[in-house]
Amino acid sequence: MEGRGAEMNWANLTWPEIQRRLEGGLTATILPIGATEQHGPHLGVGMDSSLAEKLADAVAKVCEVPRLPTLPYGCSLGHSHRWPGTIALRPQTLIDVVVDTGRWLFDAGFTRLFIVNGHVGNQAPLRCALEILRAECEDFKIAIFTTGTLSDRVKSQFDEDASDWHANAAETALMMHLCPELVREDRIREADDPDRTGDCVFAHPVNRTSRNGVTGQPSLASVEMGDALFKIMVEDLSQQIAKGLEEHSPLDVSFH
């Protein structure tokens, strides 16, 4: 371990520096994964990736675990072609990218991977990637954390204005605090759009549930709200990653 203040951005490290960390027992990494997709008329399309990276950076410093380069594209097929700006990967493409990334990490000696996921639509492909890596790489431990559901108290704030939230008060507040350059404050007041999915049996694409790409009430957002919410997210995720760094399988037996 190189102590507090050490570089935690993987892209800024040299291979000898990475090797020294491995030799010192640091065998964990954090991978932020976001999306490039419409976020209503008031938020930039990089919102999910920005949140995942900012959160991963903050937690990396707390837990002293290097943060891998952010994957800026995700499985955003449900956002349709109605609003320009979305660039979506097919589920299998995201699975392949994460599996390839994991294999290279594991072959280098990294055995714990914490994925910080900024987009709900990535959850199913990421779980598939986890299953593949866990089966193919003996004792490779992988955890997936999605920003809006990190803990009960985080989820309650994201769900406050919409259970099927998107570009809502929570996300808008976080961007107002973390990335004000992504926010168009003059468009926030008119961006509110209700959650129409409450009684639905099917999972409908966003163009059939929202008039402008928003689900929720971004007009309720504030910088102070975003600051308070982000602190909770960093605290709760740091605690889970710290626990994961010490966790061992309940039984020590081979997969085969």
C-alpha cells in the first residue's frame, strides 16, 4: 500500500506502479460504468457516466482502491430514437466488454472488482457478465452497485418523486452539485413529467411513458440537495466496498 494521497486514477498510473500495488497486496479495482443517453431538456447526455465516475473517484480515495477508466456507453435501448443524443450498446456488447475487461484484470492478478453502475438499464447485462467471469475465473469476486439503489436511504431519495425515475429531482440535484456544466437551469422548471408506469404490466420504452424524456420533478432539485445526497452515497458505498475488501467465501472449495 502506498498510503493516503496516492494516485487512484488507473489511467494516470504506470505499469510498474500498478505492479507494486499488486505486490503490496492491493488486488481490487473499481470500474465505473455509465451511459450516453438523453436526460430530458435540462441535463447533458453524459449524466449517468459523470455520476458513476464522480462517485467512483470519491470512494476510491476513501477506500484506497484504484478507479479504472469509465465506460461511457451502456444498454440504453429503451430510450428509443425519439430524442437525439442517445448512443446505446446491445446487451451482449456490454457483456462482452465487461467480461474482456475482467479477464485482463484477473490475469494480471486482480481478484476483486467493484462495479459502480450509473444506469439502471445496465443491470441485467452486468449481472450476466458477473456470472460468466465468476464461472471462468476461479475466486474472482465481483460486486455490482447501481447509483440509485446503493442503500435504503439512497433509494428513498431517488424514488421520492417517481419510482421509475429518470432525470428527476435526485439526478438533477446531483448534477447541480457535481457537474453544473451539464445542467440547463433555465429548462428545469418546465421539465417535470409524471411517472406513468405505476399500473403497467409491461416494461415500456421511455418514448411511450414520457413526453420529454423525464420521469419525475427536477424542479424540486437544489445544489444543497445534491450535496447532501452525494455525501450519503459516498458514505454508504464506501462502507460496502470496505466490507468487500475483507470478505471471503463462506466455504473454501473449488468451483470444479
